[in-house]
Amino acid sequence: MLKLYNTRTRRVEEFRPLHPPHVRIYVCGLTPSAEPHIGHFRTYLFFDVLRRYLEHLGYDVRYVQNVTDIDDRSIARAMDTGEHWYDIVRGFYAMFKDAWRKLGLLPLDAHNEPYATRFIPQIQIMISELIGRDLAYVARDGIYYRVSKFAGYGALSNRNLEELQAGARIEIDEFKEDPLDFALWKFAKPGEPNWPFEGYGAGRPGWHIECSAMARELLDQEGCGFDIHGGGADLIFPHHENEIAQSEPLMRSPPMSNFWVHGGLLLHESKKMSKSLGNFEPVGGLLERHDPQAIRLLFLQTGYSKVMNFTEGSITAAAAGLQRLKATYRSLALAGAPSTPQSSGALVARIEQVMGEDMNTAAAIAELHRGAAPEEFGQFIYALQLLGLSPSQQWMEHAQLELPDDLAQKLVRELGPTVALNGAEPQEAVAHVIALRTKARAQKDWTESDRLRDALARAGVALEDSKDGTTWTVRP
RNA sequence: GGCGACGUAGCCAAGUGGUAAGGCAGAGCUCUGCAAAAGCUCCAUUCCCCAGUUCGAAUCUGGGCGUCGCCUCCA
């Protein structure tokens, strides 16, 4: 049982696949024309958990997430820098995939990660069909969709044409019939990348048509729709509205997607992160400073569809919460509780109850914070995995981050050259200082003992004494 | 101007009619040479404001105030 908020109907509805046990999902992916930011990952982390949860419910999920590897911005950037436009795309997309892996998202591969430029024939066929239906026309600089011809335009975003006309901003393009019309194909200007289009002219696809064409090709060749179409809330208009306009008139049985699910935007200093404002927080730097699982936990602690304000301090707070989850895990593991993941039982049932209500991951995490009985350990682990927070060996060591490379130098600076650390590996340096401290403690030389501990602390290494000896962890 | 979302403790946040989850921070205790880590305990008579509906409202209705988003490339 899963209820989901459906943007199309503006209601929370029970999710039922069109063709159980298959579930087909299309999520709008990245346009790699700028550095990927943390806002992107709020959306994809949510769909990752949705995917996991649908699989938990026993569905066979086909998840497709596209790559918009051709767009105006990367071309403009190439003109500025002199790089090849596709090197720019490749570079940013590699950064995206690197963060994707670090954050533990379920993998994308050739079958569920279509690139727009590899679907040019399908895009062109679709454009031809739209022209044939009088839903598109050829203008001087490109081929446009004739919005006034599609009666359903505005249904998804709850707008009507009059409102849109009234609110339309000044139109730069002189060649369109109507300011609301949007490009399906842009004829190439000199020096721009282009693909031939028999009968019309070489150029490149507009932004919206690729999704319609790829969704049809990969998820809905019968023209009867698929189950879930997702993306960030900023895509509702115009992108998803335009996708519907392109796809539904050509379908045997609309709607294009039964459910439309949108992730709430992530704000930065109470403003939306966007390419045009340039106020985004790149994900790469955050992943160097924080445990990726803390970032995941942070997002899952807020309802997926709510607007959320991002601060780096909130990751630190989430990291502290993650430590508690790890501590629960550790104490159960050390107590010898059976650790085989268990997909059913009372604890999992409580998780299902809240997740079933429009994916209430925050309540699910609250449930995990209440702890688990030893016999529920397997369920506890299963629930963590369901949220993408798979425990690793690191959880037993409650390590937070890697040791800094320059640790030995830092320690020499703190402690003075009398300590023989020059050139030592970070691990050795820590072990050496701990050994010195253990000796001092044995002689009850608390001053020296505390001096060594403070020096390590300032270098980012926290000590923990126990009956069995001294252990350490890295703290930012 | 049109459309929409949100406003819950110091901070983040769940909760859509039955009497306020959870996390962070903070306080106390246990443990410790002292710490740290861990554990335990405490921490909103109250949910932006004002009216109303109801036996009963954070939750429903109306009206304010405030913040943000979409209407332009955007996850």
C-alpha cells in the first residue's frame, strides 16, 4: 500500500501500477551545463528511496533518468572557453555521477540512462508526427509547438491560456506565432553542433521534446502511458506541461503518466538555487567535508515535497543524528544480535505504515531512532537499507571521515619537533602519539597526557579511552 | 497581476478532527584520572494572528500578517 501525491490530480492517491508487477518511472535528469549542486541531489535522493520502496513492495521497477547532453548553455559556454561543447557536458556529468555514487544512489546504466543525442531519430519522428497533426509548424529559426492547438495545455500546472498570455514575459523571438509556443527543433547557426533533419534543416532538439521521445521509446511504445513521471517542482511548468502537450495527442490512451510526482525545491539562504542566479552549493565540496550518509539523512528528515532551506550547519546536525543511529547499530551488533536483513516483522510494518503515507521518510527515521530490540536487528538493518543508509564496516568503527594527509605535519606544529613524526603516514602518526600518551598515563602524568590529546583534537582526531585501550575518530 | 506552497520548542522537523513523533543544541546523572564516546533522565498546557464551525481544531472555514516558489534556463 502506497499513497502518493499526484500533481496531475492535486490529490494524494493510492498508487496502483498500470501493469503489475511492473512499474515504469521516468525522472527528468540533469542538464550538465553547470556544476551539479546539492539541490539536484535532494530530488534524486528522493526518487532513489521511492525506487527502493517500490521494490520492497514487490514491484519490478523500470527506472529511466535521462541526460540532456545538448542545450544552449553548454554551447554558449564552449564559445566562451574555446573547449569542445561535449567535453563540457562530459566533465559536468562525470562530477554528477561521482556524487551519485558517493551518496549511494542505486546505479544507472546504459538501459536506464538515455542521452538525448542518441535519440535524434526518435525525436525527429515525433516532431514530424506533430507537424502532420498541425500541432507544430516550421518557422524561420526552428520548428515550434503550436500551444493553442492543444486543449489540455495548462492542466498539469493549473493554468489557463489567458493567464499564461497575461503573465508572458517579453518575447525575444520574432518568428513564433504565439509567445507561448516553444521550440521542438532549433536550426543550427554557423558553428553550432547539429544533426541533419531531412526535409527541414540541420539543427538540434529543443529542451522538452527529448523527454517525450525517450519516454515513448523506452517506457511506452504502446501509447498507453506509464506509471510515474518525476522531477523537481520547478519542472512542472513549462517542462512537464510541454512534455504532455507533445506526447498525449500522439497517444492511443492518455495520460502520458498516471502519476506526476515532484520533489520540493531546495533553497540556499532562502533563495532558490538556480543556474541563472549562480547561488548554488556545489555537491562536490560538500562531499569532501561531510559524510554522504549525513546528507542523505538530512534530506530524508524533511518531507520530500516541501520547500527546504539548505544550510551547511544542518548537515552537521544531521551527522550528529547519524552517529546515534550508528551507535544503536553498533550496540546491537556487539551484543551479537542476528544481523541478517529481515524484510518483515513489527518494526518493518511500522515503517511501511508511515512510508505508505506519501513516503513519510521523516517518520520512518523517527521510528529507527526509537531503537530496536535485539531480535529486531535484522529489520532495523533492512529499514536502513530501504532508506539507502546501508550500514558498512565503517559503522562499527564509527569513523566519520578519512584522516587528513598532512596530519603528521600538523602534529609536529602542535607538539614541537621533539616528537619524531616527520614524514610519517597519518595512521602511524596517530598511533605514535597515542603510544606516547599511554606511557604518560601509566605514569599518571596527566599534564602531558592531556597535552597530547589536545594536540590530536586540534588536528581533527578525537580520542576515546576504554578498558581495552584508546581508540580514535576523525571529527571536522 | 495570476497560480501555488509553507508558517509547530533556541534550530531542523513529523503530525489533516480526539488532546503535540523524532533529530540537533542545552541541562542533570552514570561511566572516566579528567575528558570523549555511550547510556539514562529532563526540555512546547501548546502549534503566526483574529474570528467561526464542532462535544472537541495544530489539523476544517473565512479574514489578516509573513516567507518562498512558478508564470524565463532550472532538480
